[in-house]
Amino acid sequence: MGIDTVGLKKNVRQHIEKLLDMDYRKRLRRCQISYEDWIKEKETQAEAPGGDKDVSLVLLSFGDGDWAMDARTRMKDFFSKNPQVLVAYGDEDVSSEKGGYENPWLKPCWSPDSYLCRDYLGNAVAVRKELYDRLSEEERTDEGSCHDGLVQMAGGFEKGCTAIAHVSGIFFHRTKAWPLPGEGRPGLEGKAPAKNVTVGETDGRAETGEGTDEECAAVSVIIPSKDNVPVLVRCLDTLCQTVRGVPYEIIVVDNGSSRSAQEAVADKLEQLKDNPAYQECLRKVRYLYRPMVFNFSRMCNIGAQEAEGKFFLFLNDDIEAVEEGWLEEMTEMAQRPWVGAVGRKLLYPDGERIQHAGVTNITLGPAHKLQCLQNGRTYYDGRGMGVWDMLAVTGACLLLRREVFSEVGGFCEQLQVAFNDVDLCFNLYEQGYHNVVINSSYLLHHESLSRGSDETEEKFRRFLGEYRLLFERHPELKSRDPYYHPWLNADVLDPAIKPAFEEGIAVSDVRDYEVVEDLGSFREDDCLLFRMEIAESRRLYGYAVVLGSDNACFAKRLLIQSKDRPGEIYGIYYTEQYRSDLEKNMEDQTNIAMCGFRVELARPLPPGKYRMGVLARDKISGTVLLSWSNYTISGEKIPDADGGERGGCNGL
């Protein structure tokens, strides 16, 4: 009887696959951490108590649950070190059925608009006794009245308030989950102080404007545009069709359209001006033709110089309004004396995925959390709905008061394309204002139709230069966002918002590259999905997945090939990193949670341009797959902020 070699090979492979899968599971477990272990490590790392403990405090809790054992000591320590603080609130979690804790509620810095949307102070509130004693008996017995009274007395609705503070750390263990926007006690909008401006027809005109009340606008809508007539027409039509309650003017700033496009835009504006359906609110239309190299900041500033309204709305020409009331709501929000810029949720054209829900400034810089995720869901802490104070909002739809815009000097014209909106919002924050995003409704954003992508080498170099300039102008905000808890996930590649322990443990992986003399036998195949996500300052982040196969059976190696000298190839073995987002978004693939990489280069690459690739070798059959990305990195020297030079790699 002959030996069944095919069956034997199959059995051997199955046995080896089982062993490799067991090893994969072990590595996966080592990269995961429980909430209890994570929070214990975080609190161990916290600053040791110190300072004057003779601080007279009242700890307030109206809900079911228990204070953490050392909550009073930690609060006293915080108040003694921060004498300007009158009210402080901490983070909370929830008691689990198993006797431990879970589901941490990680809160932002004092955010008055978020508070008016939903009382997020919760059960972990501490107040100086002298302030507490000023509350009435009724206020002391009702959570809503108590919080509202304390916030008002502490100046929470004043620009630059520092008397209300957030303290990182778990101070209270709830028995029930915390409320989301729309839950709990009724809306708090009536608790906001009186507004400081009016948008009615009489008071809507600019302080120095001329003309009758009927001619003047409360809002100047400033739209930069060039050679995008169909896109701009849709923007203008939907703007006029959906604004009914506030007088406005339209200012289109064109940096060099063709003659035919100029004529088409001018004709369209005249049609809108003469349309009886729009004349009740549309006060004026203007077309400013200013041929020049594209500079978003300069175009916006030009529009602002010509504007007459008390409010400026900077609007991309690829924005499409879908329902009435959106501009009125933004204008209402911008009237609050402590508010800087107001933005709103933007969706991609499919109307299902989020493009913008506020800008978060995390470890690697500004990021759109929730981007590309499905609209209509609440997400962590209800961030997908309601109203939130944010460090920044996108300039694709950004509204603010005229005097606030002037106070910070408008847009920085050195930031021609990228980060100009973030820089404006950073300036506003540094002046004591809160920027706001409205996520309760949305506009559509046909992103990239106006300017195209940033994938060319020249554009990416410009992008990196503007990134460096942003943080040269705002060094105190480098890798810092007071509205985004430091214990939330800071991975710019993951759009989700969640406690950082759910990301798992990132393993330090500092690697040197080595010359690859011979790649050997390989097959270039699209089944090897390779994505470079970050390549800057010696950091190489991304993932490599073999589609349709068990990824536990593959050993992977990064490749760096010189574009000038194709025979010059470097290789980097790396430690696979846990990627919860891959596991969630590619559920049909096998063992892909460990397919990420986060390599820190031990030394810069030699000068030159390089493309990135990856080899994946099947540990059982020996088959080798190869995939190259379109990502290019540069090993040449680049200037430091201080004018010197250093080696480094920058992605393209």
C-alpha cells in the first residue's frame, strides 16, 4: 500500500498551523490588558500627593455609588496646588457584576457648551466650602440646581474661566452607566447667561457698515473657489434654499478661474440676488476675483476685509446644505460671549459616513476622530451627537463673530493650505475662548473636489512644513488637547474614541535597517495588503495583511528600496503590534489583530528617496509574497526648527 503524501502534507500543515495559532493567541494575550490592571498602573504613575491638606472641601455626589478610597486626599491635594480653582470634577467608572470596575467615564477640561448640552460633571464633584455655603437649601438637595448654581457662581460662562477644573483619575464608582446627550435631566440651555449680540435685522449690520437695515447682513458667507462652477453652484443653491431666519450676504473669493468660469459664477450670483424667494434674507452678493497662487488663508482674509456682517462664515465651495436652520443654529451658538469658532458635523457625500465631528489634537497632531465611521451612532460618551467644545473645528464650515476674528488677527497667511483652520482655533483657545462643534445635525462635504489630493512629493513637503510651523506658533499645544482626556486612545490611525487600554499595549520596537543582498524568489500579489500610514521623524507605522490566509502563518519584513538606485534595498524585521481596528473592520480575515507595525528607526536613512514595501513568508510552505506601496520616504537632511539640520525620513 502506497503512502498518501498529499494527505500527510495536509495533516502536517494542519498540525503546524495549530501550533502557530496557539503562539499567535499567546502573543495576542500579552498585548491586551484588563481595565483594572490598566487603571491601577495609571494611578500608580500619578503625581504623589503634596501641598497643604488644610483645605476645606465638600464632596458632592447625588447618584448611587461610592467614592474611591483616596478621593478626598487627592482632591485636597489638587485644590491646595491650584488656589484659583473653586469647583473640580473627576473621572468615574462603573461597578461590574463580578465585583470589579469597568467602563471608565473620562471627561474633558471645563467645557461650558458641552455642559449645557448634558451635565457631565457627574458624581465626582468637589467644591470649596465657602462657595458651597452660598448655595440655597434647595440647591443643595437637587443635583441639577446644585451644579448650575456652582457653575454660575464660579464664572463658568465667562471667557477664560479657570475656577472650574477637571482632575484626571477615577474618583467615583457608579452603580449605573452615565447619561449620554439627550438622557438624564432636561436640556440646560436656559441656564446660559444672556447673549451679548443680536442677529435681528436692525442690529445685524456691522458696527461701521453703511446703508439701511434692509441692505445689511448679520452673516457674511465667505466662499473661496476657483474653476469649480458645478460644485460652487450646488453650494450656493443649497445655502440659499436652507437659510430662512438670518440675514446674510455671499462673498465668493476667486483666485484665478478661467474666463468662462468667471462669467458662469457672476451670472449665478446675479440670479440668486434677483430670486424673489431669497430676497427676504439674502442681502447682497459679491464676486471678488483676485488671481494668485492658491492660499486659503489669504482668500479668507480678503473676504473678511470686504465683509459687512457681524458674523463670518467661512465655507468650502464643496459644502452642500441638506436641511433648514443650520446657519441660524450656528449663529445662535456663536453669540455666546465665551465661544470662539463654531463648526458642525460634516458627512461624506454618501450621507452615511462622518467626515468631521471636531478636530482633536493628539500625539501626532490634529486628527478627525470618528472620521469614516457611520453616522447616527452615539460612540464614546455620545460624541457622535449633541454639542461639544473642541480644541479646533474644520475651516470647511467655520463661523465666528467679527470682533473675535479680528482679535486673533484672522488666518495666518503663512499656512497657505493646511492647518490654517487649526491655527485659528488654537489662537482662539489661547485667548480664552471655547470652540464648538454641533453634531446634532450635519452638512455634506464633497471633500477633495476643490483642491485635489496631497499625494505628490511637492505637496507633501509643503504639508510637513506647515505642520512644523503650526507647532512653532503653538508649542504649548504640541501633543496636548485639554478637551480630549489623556487616557483616551491617542492613535491618529484609529478614528474611534475609546479608553486607551482597549488598544492594547504598544510594544517598543526600535530597529536598525540592514542591507538586503538578494530578495530571493517571491511573487508580487495583491492578496498582500500593505498600508503605510505614517513615515516621519524615523517612525514607520502601518499594517500588512495577507488576505484570505491565516496571518499567524506568515513572517513579515519591511523593505526600503532606493528610487535612485533600485538595487539598493534595506530590510527591517519588526515586532507585530496589536491593531484592534483591523480586527473590527476586517472580521472576515483570519488572525489579523497582530498585523500592525510601529517601527522607530535607530538611525536616519542615507540621503535619497525610497519606496516602502513588505515581504511576507509563509512559515510552512516557504512561499514569499511581495507588495510595494506608493508611499515614499526621504532620507535627506531636513532643517530643524532652530535652523540646524538633522537626518530623518519623511513620508510622501
